[in-house]
Amino acid sequence: MLKKTISALFVAFLMIIGASAAGSIFPAQRTDIDGVTRYGYLDEEGRTVLSFSYAQAGEFAACGLAAVEDDKWRTAVIDREGRVVVEYTDAPVSVEFSDNAIAYRYADHSVYYTLEGEKIGSYAGAVGFFQDGLLLCKSPASDLYTYVTQDGSAAFAGEYKDAGVFSGGRALVCTTDGQYLAIDTEGQTLYTLESGIEPRYMTIFGEDTIVLSNGMAKALYSLSQSDYLTVFKYSEISEFDDGVAMVREGNRWGMINTSGKLLTEPTYYYLSYMGEGLYAARGANGSAAAVDADGNVAYRVNSYVGGFSQLRYGMSWHGQADGSLIFFKKNGGYLTSLENAENPTFLSENVVRVTQDGTLKYINLSTGNTLLEQPKSFELGGGLTAKTVHYEKFMGYRADGTEHGWNVDFPELSGLSDTKVQKTINDAIRAFFLKGPPITAEYEALEGSYGASVEGSVLVVWANCISGQGAGASVWNDSLAFDLNTGEQYQISDLLVSGSLDSVRQMLPEEHEIYLYSFPRMSAEGVTYYYNEYASETRRAYTESYLLTFAELGDAVDTESACYLALNTPLVKPTTTVAGFSDVSDKHWAAEYIRKVVEDSLMQGADGKFRPDEQITQAEVCATIARRLSLQTGGESMDGIDETAWYAEEVSAVWSAGMLDGLEADFEPNSMMTRADAAQLFANVLVQRGDTLPDEQTVEETLAAFEDAASIPEERRAAVVLCMQKGLVSGYTDGNFRPERGFTRAEFAKLLTMI
């Protein structure tokens, strides 16, 4: 049995690391033609540091570790070299890291490990990490809190209705009779809060500051002074970050420190913490700014669309009405912008993951280089290509303000010689994906991609999507099968004999009813059945797959059916020609170059032929150069040229532009152009573009590698070396340059695509 996790949604696997994650190695995802999304790790140059072998992968935490998952729904912790620190085990709900420990969070307990991978222990209802040697736990049975030591025993007597983690040897607790206390690590009461007042958070901030609430307003209180640091005048006080909290007075926000000093007066209409000491603020005029705790503006914009939500690795972003994203630095400096982009996530000091033009990309913002992007098409073999089509459908907003709807990719087939059959298949594929799952499609979100393969002469296409969100979400992996010769769509009933269900039932695990094995998928090997499990509060939706080979299915297979025969008959694609030339098939070594130069109107054929193996003439070379450089024709004619010849204007244009310098004396339009003369012409083009001919020493050192270097004309030697430096020409494998030889038209077509 293969238990395969469907990983269509990146956000499905939560690995909590906090904003302090560091380093220039980051996780990246790639969906292959099999429909499976795999994860690996890249560096900021786009090099693969750890291979794409994980079903899920999280960012590296500040401690240098990351959580990954395999295709059996098991989770491990690795270091930056890919070494396993914590062995693969049943996947938790999340993995969290602290400076000195790892926590696997399950629904009712947590398992803790050291950073070296040694197991510390398993604790029911654990909250956070060990602080001051104690761990806060909430009993699943009593719903009360206690503190335990590493061996799992109670640190001291006492059960609490509410409690916070220890900080500086103290913690806030609420007794079962509703009394709020501050206690020490022995469980002794240090401070008792007055009746009717309760902590807004069960956290002690700074030295001894807590946030209190009287039901209507909030205030700061000092435990050691047993006195209020502020009066109850704030309608809200946030938790403190780096000693600063946001306060709201009326409908205005400001900032305060743990001693109660107001750092910034409540003047903002909106305020939220971005990280690294900056806050997103909005004023009455609708402008947005990133400000520090003292109200100093690091970055401001008058008009924006979203963003200012998080500062990571010293960077943040905001959108604009034209669909572009603006990226800015913590110090306020403009970094760069991306057009037609959305959903950015910072992965390192320079790299962002973003959806641009509907494609997931990893971009180095400092260099502008795209390090990785999801392929827009896949080669299926036999000249067939699956081009990815993106489809979105907006269905509203979720409670957290994010969009709710469809975000689906599906394939469009190309390369079939029978365009009518190709259209029939593509229409069916599009209708299949736009209709979605049979039951929930009308009201459930749908996200994911597709898989495709050619099985014999059958195209099999399947969905790899998640329908719904959270608990109750389900896998949608239904499939289609098409005869590539006729366009006929096959069903499993076309492959298996009538009454075969009983035989199939006996081959599948009995733990699930036969009707739960939905969406069987045919292949050249047999039929794969899938058991799809719904997502719950503690696990993602996943799939168990079971391949029944044709040998195992035996008499259940109709071996005389058109479907079976098609699965076992390789697709024979008719040989096609390039650009309509009868003498250039799509198998020709220069097919792609010939197609390109013809599409760009640089070279032409005659009488339905391209003549790929004929030597190219001097006139033909000049004509292609004139077209490549868009030279103006119709001017002065070159001396000695037949003005009525087909090539007259283009040869004259090249001559007028100075490209024939050094070649005029021996120019013969209908003669073969030698490799040496072609090098001179190309060198003239390169020099006019700004390149410089190499010096004599470089020329001598370069040409010394050729046995026939002496046969290269003296006046052509520098030109030959310049063309070699640019990769336009090279020597033969026998160590000779052969300056007197020419180029075939096919060879020149390739050369022409390089200049």
C-alpha cells in the first residue's frame, strides 16, 4: 500500500518558525507532469542545494533546522545539509522551533526534542516551550492547567483555570475559584490581583508589567510596585513586541512602552505590527506608512492596494492599483517593483515567492533574476505538448478577509496532426476542469493542478486538487482518458469486462468499502484505485493508491477492447515538415533553427524546398544580414552588382552600412561564402555594435590551437578570433579551422539565430 499525500496546497502543511528564520537557503516548490508537487531548497543564485524530494518543506528556523515531509505523510527535521536530525514519524499538526528545542504539535499532546534530535519527552496539552525549567500543560481530562518538569511530573501542587508560561521566574495564573495570582517556580504566590480586575493576557511583559482589563477599558499594571502604570483609558492594548505595545484611545491608535510611557500619541486610524520594530499606520487621508515606535516615518505612500502586513528580512511590500507590487526596505529605501504580481512571501534577504501573470515564481529582487518558476508546458513525448492554462473563479471572502474561490490549472494539448481530434480532446478537458468535482463544486473552494501522461496511444489526464478548506476538505483526483487517434473518451467500463467488480473488490484492502475507492485511473500497467480521506482537525486530506496490474486483474480485463488495445499500442506520430518545406522534416537536426529563421523572415526557400544541405552564397548571406539588422534598402547600389538581381538592394544595403569592409574586392554574389569571409562580415557587424577586435597576442594564442592556422588569411585572423570569442564559429574536432570551407544553409540558419 502506498499512502501518498496530496500536496496541491502549499499552505496545507504548517511549520511554525516565526519571523526570526534566517539564512539564504529557502524552500521552493515545483509541480511536475505527474501532477505531484515536490519541494526542495535553493540558494539565492537559484542553485538547487537540497533536491526536490520532499512532499512538503518549511523554511529554516534561526536555529538552522527545518521541518520536511515525505510522501507517506511523515515528518522529519533536517539541517541545512539535508541531514535528518529528527527521524521521520507520523505527521504532527505543526512543528515549532525555539532557540534550544523542537516541538511536534499533535491534537492532544506535544513531543519535544533537543536541537540534536534527542527526545525530551511527550506531554499532554503542552503550551509553548520549557521556560525556567517548567512547561505549561492543559489537561485534556480536567481542562485545567499545571506545570511539569522534563520527566513529566508536576512541578508543584496546583491546578489552574488559566495560566501563562513562566518568564523571569514568574507566571500569571487564575485559580479554580477565579483569583488571579502571580506565582514563582515553586508555586508560591508573589502577588494577588484585586477582585474584579483580570489580565488581558496571561503574560508578564518586560520586568513585571501586565495588561489589565476592567471589562470596558485596559490599563498597564506593575506587579512589583503593586500600582497602575496607566489609568483605565485605553479601549485596547496589544501584546508587547520588543517592549512596545499598540494602544487605542477612542478610534485612534498610538504606542506605549512597558513603563507606561506613551511613545506616540494616539493619532493613527489604523496600526498593526509589521515586525523588526516597524508598524503599519494609516492616517485620515487614507495614506499608508511604515513607522517606528516613536512615530518616525520610514516609508510612506499616498495610494496603495494591500500590503504593509509584514516585515521580514528587512523588507516589506505594498500593491498599487495597476496590479504591480512595490518592495521597500526597513530603512525606507525603494528596492524594486514587479508588474502583474500578487501574494508575495519573503524567503530570504533577497528572494520573494510571488505569483506573477498567474505563474508561481521565485525572484531575486536584488538582481531581478527569476530563480525558478512553474513550467508553463510539459513535453508528453511523440511531439505532444501539454500547455498549462490557469483558471480562477472568485466566490467571495472568508472570515479572515482572504479570497474564497477557485485557483486551478489544467492542460491544453498541442502537437496532434489531426487538429479536429485535438480540439475534441481539449474541449473535453476544459469542460471537465471548469465543472469541477461532482458534488461540492458549486460552493466549495478548489485549488490545485493536473497530471497527464501518454499511455500507449491513450492520453490520461487527471486532477490533483483540494476541494474545500480545513476540516472536511477532500481530494479531487478524477481522470479522463482519450484515444489520441480518434478522440474517443474511454471509461473504466470500456476496459474491464461486465461483472468484474467482485474480482476487483477481492484485490483491494478490505478496510474500505468498494464504493469508497473512487476515481480509478487506467495506464499501460493496469488500473490504479484511490481511497481519498477527508481532512480533519489534525490531518490534511490525503490519498491511498493501489495499482492493480493487468496480470493481477487477469480475466477482469477485456483484452479485445479498443481501450486495451490502444493502451498497448504506441502512438505513431506522422512525420511532419518544417514551415511547409518538403526537404526538412521535424526530425532534421536544424529543424528548430530553420523554423525560427523562416518565421522571422530571415531566410526563404523556393519551390517548396529549403535546400538545407546546399552551400549558402555570398548574396544569400548578405540578404539575411540586411533582414536581421533591418537595414534600409533602396539607396546607392554597390559597384559591380547587377541592379536587376533579386539580391541587389539587400547586398547594397549591407555594403552601404559598412558590413562588407574588406570583402568588396573579391565579392561574387553567386559564389559560396567561405568560413573566413563569413567571420569577417560578422566581425564587421560586431564592431559596429561596439565590440573591439582582439589584439595581436590574443589572436596568435587563440589560433595556435589549430593545425591549419597558417591557412587563415592574415586579414581575416582577428575577425575569426572575435567570432570565436562570441561563440559564433569554432574549429572542427580534428583540430582544424577549415577557413576555405563554406556553410550549408542549415548550418547558417543556426548561426543566424546566434547574432
